[in-house]
Amino acid sequence: MKVAIIGQGYVGLTIAAFAAEHFEVIGFDSNQKIVNQLNSGKSHIEGVESALLTKWVKAGRYRASAQGNDIRDCEIVVIAVPTPLTLDRKPDLSFIDSACKTIGQNLSKPALVINESTSFPGTLRDFIKPTINEYSSAQVDHLYAISPERVDPGRSDFNQKNTPRLYAGLTPEASEKTRDFYSKFCDNLVEVSSPEVAEAAKLFENTFRQVNIALVNEFAQIAHSLGISVYETLDAANTKPYGFMKFTPSAGVGGHCIPVDPTYLAAVAEEHGAPATFIRRANEVNLEMSEYIVRRVSEDNGGTLQRKNILVVGVAYKPNVADVRETAADLVIQHLRNQGAVVSWHDDIVGSWKGESSTPLQGADIAVVVTKHDSVDEKKILASAPYVFDTSGKVKGANGV
Ligand SMILES: NC(=O)c1ccc[n+]([C@@H]2O[C@H](COP(=O)([O-])OP(=O)(O)OC[C@H]3O[C@@H](n4cnc5c(N)ncnc54)[C@H](O)[C@@H]3O)[C@@H](O)[C@H]2O)c1
């Protein structure tokens, strides 16, 4: 059986690597550079080893392509393209639209189309299906299903195999075929009664995280104002064996999911006249953290950051990955520069970002730790500047937390 996966990023390539063990996989991506790299066996995604990719390429089980025509005889097509926000922070379905175009214009036989991209309830039924039909020249009756992705890049304890996967088809046949497909490489499949429930569950999972992160970020500010340790307080609360889940403070939220997905839920809620007050406020609190941190750093350093050499340590949005999408480091750097600081950053995993390169971990007036990768030595961070502010909670002995 031949499977096409549209979008070869974090989600699409991860699925491709698992699926290639059981199916012939076409990894379709609109970025020719990524396609060339993948066909030479080089993975650009943490968690997908180049050695495994090379094995599948050599065995003829995996081929990347930017030519829509290459998906023409696939029996299953998985959509794994970005679902970002527009500049005015509304759901942007343009990448899904373009994936639908590729499917509509190239699939001439009925196939099973599964969406893994995160979007609001109704996307499969009211957008994907009609859009593919609109782009199709031949009248083809595809089967449609949703199975929202839960991959956590860089994580080794939970993967495609042991992370329970939700799914639902638009018809019982679509559900059954979707189950058959994923059961090859996923141990725990959970069917829900409609695609809308699966779509909403994915958004609610990430909204739960977003709101709890905002709550702990606000609590970090409360604890500081009360002169108590936020970390000790959280550890104390966490001794309760039920009804509490520990989240830790940070400089904000980053990545493709937590800062974005809840806004998809808020948008659809407000469209239906339902309130989304928690989501909107949580977003504000998380965005405001960067400003709060810069204010604290300034207060601890004589009230001004003018011409201070400040090193931001870790610009990836989370530890041990190179992903800088929506990283909180961006806002921290902007606020520091607005205060007149001379800012450089250190992150050897990211390497280069926004036309700048990682600088050595030394010689600064102030260091602000946004993300602490496991490979970065705590002692070196503490030695990099006479004043270190740690937003990660991982640098024992920092001057400010
Ligand atoms: N990254 C995660 O941790 C994660 C987890 C769960 C769900 N998701 C969701 O999965 C979806 C994909 O996210 P991602 O992180 O894999 O994105 P990504 O940016 O890593 O990869 C997307 C890929 O799609 C390609 N692409 C864009 N438009 C295309 C098109 N029309 N045709 C073919 N290729 C196209 C891009 O070139 C890119 O390589 C999003 O909806 C996201 O919210 C992501």
C-alpha cells in the first residue's frame, strides 16, 4: 500500500519514519531544499534519525517529493502542514488549503484522507472535504478522517507507538480504515464519536497547558512579591497526591502549539457566541512574562540596562531542540534591546537565528537564561556573567529567579 504524507516537518516526517516500516511512503513537501535533503537520507527533525531515513530511502520504502503528481496512486494521504495564525491572530488555513489543492488535483482514485494538522472543530467536515472536492477535476469520493497529532519533539519516553491516538472518520468505513492504518505503528487507538470531538480534544489538551502555564507564571510574580520561593512552594503543593499537577514558570510559551492552538479554540468559540476569557487572558499573561523578566533584571541591576552586555542563554522554545518558532527568547531580546542593552545569545543547538549566530558562553555583564539545554553546563552559565537571571528553574545559585 502506498501512503502520501503532505508536509515533512516535525509531524509529517515523524509519521513517515514509522509508516515506512509497513507502507511505501511518499513524503510530499513544497520545500524542494527539504525534499533534496531527505532523499539524501538527512533528517532535519529531532527524534527522526538520519540512519533510519537512509535505511528507508535505500530500501525504496521512502521517497520525498515536491511534485504533486507523485501522490497520484496513493491509497492513504495524511495532511501534516502548518496551521499558524494570521498577522491579526486568526486561524490561518492557507497551508491546509494548498494541501487540499495538491490532493484534489492529483488523486484520481478514491483514497483515505487523514488530517493530522491541528485545527478547530469542523475543519475536516466543512473545510477539507469541500476544498478537495472544489480542486478535483474528476468527481472522486474520498474517505475522510481526523487523527490529531500528539508528538512532543525531543521526547523519548512517549512516541508514536506508545502515545494513545484519537481518531474519527466522517463515515464508519473511514474510521475503520484509519484504525487499520495507525494500528500498524500505534498500540493504543481511541475512537471518538465524531471528527469534531477529536479536533476539539486536541485544542483542549493544549489549552489546558496554556492556561496552567499562565497560572504558574502569574503565581511566580505573586511569590516574588511575597518574598517566598516559587519553586519551593510548587514542590510543596506537589506533595498532594491528587488534584494537583505541577507546572513550572518560564519566560513565556513557544513552539507551534501552545501559543497558537488555544487561539483556534477561542476563535471558533467566539464565532459561536461562547466566551473564551481564560484563553485570551492566559495568552496575555504568557506574553507579558518577557517584559516582567526584563523589568526584574533591570531592578536588580541599578534600574537601567543601558549599554549592558547581556547574554541570553538558550533561544530554542524548549530544552534540547533547535526549534525557535514563537520562542519567548524573541520577546525577551526585544525588551532588553528596547532598554538599551547590547544583546547577544548563546545556543549551540540553534546555531544561527534571525541572521545572528550563537556566541560563546562567557564575558557578559548579565546572563538571562531562557532555555537550559541538558548539554549546557550549569557552572559555565554561572561563570558567564557576574549576574545571572534564571527563568528556567534549572540553574541553582542564579542571582535572580
Ligand atoms: N510540532 C509539534 O510538536 C506538533 C505536535 C502536534 C501537532 N502539530 C501540528 O501539526 C501540524 C504540522 O506541524 P509541524 O510542526 O510538523 O510543522 P513544520 O513546520 O515542522 O512542517 C510543516 C512542513 O510542511 C511543509 N508544507 C507547508 N505547506 C505545504 C504544502 N502545501 N504542501 C506540502 N508541504 C507543505 C513545510 O515545508 C514544512 O516542511 C500543525 O498543524 C501543528 O499544529 C505539531
